Amino acid sequence: MARLNSMLCVVCILALPTMLGGCAGALIVGGIAAAGGGGYAAAQERGVGGAVGDLELQTDVQRAFVDAGPGLQEGIATTVYQGRVMLTGRVATPDMKARAVQVAGRVAGVRTLYDEVEVAPPGSTWDGAKDAWITARLRSEMMLDPDVRSGNYTIDTSNGSVYLIGSARTAAELELATRIARYIPGVKRVVSYVELRSGAPVAAGSAPAPLSIKPGPSAPSGAPIEVQKL
């Protein structure tokens, strides 16, 4: 019962930024970072400076989408971790998808670009609410698991697909994180762009094609892992 109450509290806290918008989310994260001896951002492998740099890069990519014309910013979500940029969401045409990749790839500071944008009709408000719930539920489960350093994982959910980017201390931790994600209700698949800290750094360039695997040993550091829900 205590674990259930704790999880519900965490879900409510994590859902608040989604309901209030991006600015509220930044305020909440900033408040956490300012408390408890460094807090959330300081506990991440990238540190406070790295988190701030990634936020600036995310803003630059989103601004580039706005400058490129209507449709890109509304349909695409940008997630950044240590200069690695992941694009998710939906656009109406293949040309828009290609343009988004081209625009993001030209932004200074982008080390690696992962293209997970779908060409499909825009999702409904209900679809967006379900995706937000999956993200919040997964974040809470990670925070409650002592074997996962949740601050090192950034989560984005689009149309039931969970995308993870960040860093893992060990292959076992990465497997545990993807397993937790796989069993969240409503998750269709899990795609991981999480690096192993002991592995070689990801080289700059386009993302390799996702590797479909069954649960088991993880792929080499930097390679995406796609796990179909059982």
C-alpha cells in the first residue's frame, strides 16, 4: 500500500508539467534541481551544465522548426541528451519528415540525430493524453526502482511507442529499464537510444537503423534497441 501511494504521488507530480505546459515543467525541474544538494539535474550523468546545454540545444532546434515554416513544430517533439537529438511525432507528408531532419541536422551543436518521426495523420487529444500517462507511469516506475538511475533516462512516448534516450551504468540496468517500459499498459513497443557509460561514445552522424531484438543482451553502445511488446 505504501508503494502504491508513493507511485500515485509521483505520477501526479510528473503529470503536472504536461498539464501546465513546457514552461511549468521547466520551473518544476528547476525547483527540484535547486533543492537537496543539487537535486535531479545534478544526479544525472550529464550534470547541471549538461542539462542546461541540452535545453538550449532543444530550444535552438525548435526555433529552427518555427523559422522553417508551419507544421514542423506542431507535429514534432524534440528530445536532447548530451547533444544527441531525437525527433518523434507525426507529420502529414514524407517531404515534411525529410525537411524536419534537414533543418534539425543544420543546428549547431547537434552531435547525433535520431529520426523517429512518423508520416501519419495527427493524433487526437485522447491519444496525446494516453501517451502522457505512459510517460508519467514509466518515469514513476523507474524512480521507484533502486536499480535504475532514472535521472539518466529521458522518455518520450508517441502513439504508444516509448522512446528512451540517455545513459545507463550497465547493460543489466538498460535491460531492466526497457523491461519496465515494455510492461506499462498501452505500450506497443520500446525503442532505446541509451548509451552504456562504459562503451565507446556515439559518433556524430545519422542514426543507424533500429535493430529488432527479443529481450536479452543489449545491442552495442549507441545502437538503437527496438523491443516489441509481448
